[in-house]
Amino acid sequence: MPTVTSKDGTTIAYETAGSGPALVLVDGALCWRESGVTPTLLPELAKHFTVYAYDRRGRGESTDTLPYANDREIEDLDAVMKAAGGSPFVCGFSSGAVLVMYAVQQGLTPSKVVLFEAPLVVVDDTDRKHPADAVEQLTTMAAEDRRGDAVTYFLVDIIGLPKVFMLVMKVFMRKGWNATRAVAHTLPYDISFIQRSGSRVPEDVAASITMPCAVFGGAKSPASMKKAVKALAAAIPGAELVEVPKQSHIVKPKMMTPALVEFLGGPTAS
């Protein structure tokens, strides 16, 4: 398994597949190369791009170095981008999209950017806000190795899923439950990115994205997410708004891939 070494010495594991223009995938919360969107999306995208999929720090085969800071994850992405040639296409999913936004603000230069459903869901005062102490709560649970509690808190108290979903997940989705518990200690990392702006679109960060950018959202996603996606697209200069048909936050490759190819396969592709 190839690796890169981040600035603070953390080992970041990644894999590549396919040929063509380089595309780096940045996962969201509770996801990595073996769980979430990446495992299904990578084979499809590899038909069109040289895909770089990496384990964010603390997940999969990557190591971790404490104390955590958002800047360290930006350095991780920078190291992977350099392995991919320096200015690859970059596609971020959910909180991974927020990571990508801040990375661009701090000077990383993808040739094109795709942001899929960044959970910046507070557009106005009518929107549901995350608990103000979410990072502290998750950090405490991680320190006490209360992984199941952390996943439940994230999905119910932060995301807003009904409590009955947790029972269904534990009983009927055991593999998924175990996978999320395995990386539950990284949840504070994702939430700290989102809460930097109070879960709102950070206008200065959005304005810094001057390369071609598409903001993707699922046609079947909740109204609150659609509202957030539209607000983000409006805040990024010249951004395209792309709706992926028949999809929600857990997007399927056969629907996502054509839209990605259409956007990324433009004039800058080679």
C-alpha cells in the first residue's frame, strides 16, 4: 500500500486505480477507503480518471498524531495531492467537502473542485443548529472509548436521525455499525471543520474558491440539505449547481459518475 508522510510525520495510506487525469477523493465522517462512498465509487471513476483514495488520519491504514488540528488534515491532503501531481481534480464528500474548502483557502490548488453536500446546513435562523458543545462531547466520548455512544450522538443529536434508526442499525446493519464504531474517535475532526463557521457557509472561504467548482446535491436529499447546497453554490464565484438524480446523501456510483465525468472532463482535463 503506497503512503505519503504528512508534515507532522503522520503516515497517510492511499491507493490508486485507473488512468487519465488525476482525481483525489476526500471522504466525510465515518468513511474511509473500505467503508462509505469510496469503495463503490472508485471502480467506476477509475474508468475515466486516475483515482487517488486515501484514509484520512486516524482511519484505516493511516496513523494519527495528537493533538489534532484542522491544519494537519489540510497538510495530509496537500501530501496526497503532491503524490497525484500537485494540482489534481479534488472531490470532497460531506464534511470532506468542508475540508477541501478550507484547504483551498489555505493555498492548495486543485485544477477543479467538486463539493458533494457539504453539511453547512444553517442558512438562516429557521434552520436546525448542531449542539454548540458537539466537539467537546465527542472528544470526551472518544477519550473514554465510548465509540457506540459517539456514533449515536453524531447520528441522532447532530445529524437528526430518529433514535429508532440506531436500533435498526445495531440489529440489522451490524457490519455498518461495527465500521462506524471503528473510526468514531475521528468524529471530532469532522465536526470541528463544520463548526468553524457555526455550520453556516463561510463566505470568505467560499470566495477563495476561484478555480472551476461544482456543488453537487442529491435530488432525493431532504429540503434542508438542498437549501444548504444552493446556498453554498451561490457563495462560490461561478460555481455550477449539479443535482444528481434519484440520489440522497449516500450517493450511488452509477448516478454520481456521469455527472462527475461531465464536469471534470472539460477543457482542463488531459
